[in-house]
Amino acid sequence: MISDALGHQDFLKIKGLKNFYNEVLRQKEYSEVLWQQGNRQFTLLSYYLNTKIKELQLKLNSLVIDQIKISGKIYNRQENAFDEIYTDLICGEYLSLN
């Protein structure tokens, strides 16, 4: 199905596949941007932070009744600014392609 989504899309008219195909294409475009940027270090740090955020979230959920939203940022010294880390979904896909 993924090959078809990235190729001729012969099964596009099957009910429910249009959204799937669109998602596959969106993720393909995003992964191409990641590769072009060549910022693998940022991607690896994002992946590591996402893993640690999940661990912390699990521990906090058992202690606190109200769920706490945790997000991550990485400091960019050249721009003197904090950048949002890549989402867990994107990082997992990016690293699993290697």
C-alpha cells in the first residue's frame, strides 16, 4: 500500500485510502526536508528528548491526577533562540529509515 501511495496510486478510489495516501505523502515530504537540512544532530537530540519526555510523563501520570503536558526545546546558540524539538512520530520514522 505504501508503494502504491508513493507511486501510481492505483487503489486511491478504495474507500478510506485517500487519507492514508495523503498521510504517506505528507510524511515523505517532511522526511525529505529533514534529509535536505542535514541536521541529523538535532533529529537525534529530538529523538532522545522525546524518549525522556515519555518516561517522565509515565512517572508523573502515576503521581498526579491532572495530566501535565511536557514539551521539549533545544537551544540554538547561533540564533540565540530555543527551537521546538521534532515530534516523536517524525523522529521515529526518520531514525527507522536508516
